[in-house]
Amino acid sequence: MKNPNFIGSWNIEPISICDDFICYFESNVHRQEKGITHSGIKLDIKDSVDMTIAPLEMKNNIIIKNYTDELFKCYLKYVEEWPILKEFVSEVRIGPFNIQKYSKGQHFKKIHCERSGAATMNRVFAFMTYLNDVQEGGSTYFSHYDLEIQPRKGLTLIWPAEWTHAHRGNILKAGNKYIITGWMDFPI
């Protein structure tokens, strides 16, 4: 049976991609910024440390290329599950995405969706890959479905960017939480 909330989930292979990304993030401290949102740095909404990965890096960095290749395989499985997508989403583009680190007490505080105005209208899907297991807190909460997804290393989610999939990150109660998150867009 198809998932009635339209949130697809798969595991990235090999799982070592997750460790590679955490190492990449931690070894590039000079590229890290506090809680970037679409409208700038807003720690009252998003309390995290982020690193943005640009499209050019996707072609020139083997770690990033391996991940985006695996992510695209997940997307193809998503389209298999929902064949109507083939009729109006003939092509998607993975634009810039973020590696994010949350430490104890941090989280994305505000319920939000990924397509919320003219500047984000090209977003079709959101994606997220958890880079490590989280034991206490740190779940992703989809409010309309009362669904909490606990971070598990390699677990990758794809969901519609619409208001129907409003979500937030719950407070991390121990350790660190690392994720990759971004969007699949209609090409412009």
C-alpha cells in the first residue's frame, strides 16, 4: 500500500556516505554559518550551524557526487510509487542544499513548509538525509500527520514542498544531529 502522507523513505547506500559528509562538514569550519533561513539568519526560528553546498561542488567533489547520485535513485523510486508525477514533473534539478548540525538544545523551532512564496515557487520536493543516529529528541515532526521521524543514519526522506507537509525539528536532547536537506526544483 502506498504511504498516505506522501513521505517516501529509503536508506542511502553505502552508509559510509554519511560519515564522509560529517567529516567534510567538520573539516570546513570556515564555511559554516549560524542558522540560515530563506530570509536570512534567524536563530529564533532555526538554531543550527549550516554549510551550503553549491551546484558546482556537486560535479567536482566525489563525496557530493556520490550522495546526489544516490539521492536521485531515491527520487526515481518515489516517482515509481507515484506514477502521475511522470506526467508533470519531467525533470527536476537539485539546487544548492545544506549540511546542518544541531547540538543539544538546538532545533528548527518553527513549523514551516518548503514552498511558501514567490521566491520558492519552483520547489517541487524537499529531501532530507539523516547523517547519524540520534537517541534523544531531534525528531522531525510533520504537524498535519502527527508524525515524528527519529533520525537514523542513512535514512533519506522525500516529500512534497507544499503546505500539506508543514514540519519542524524537535529539540535535540543529547549529542549532535547532522542532516543534509534541500529541494528538488522545476528547472528554470
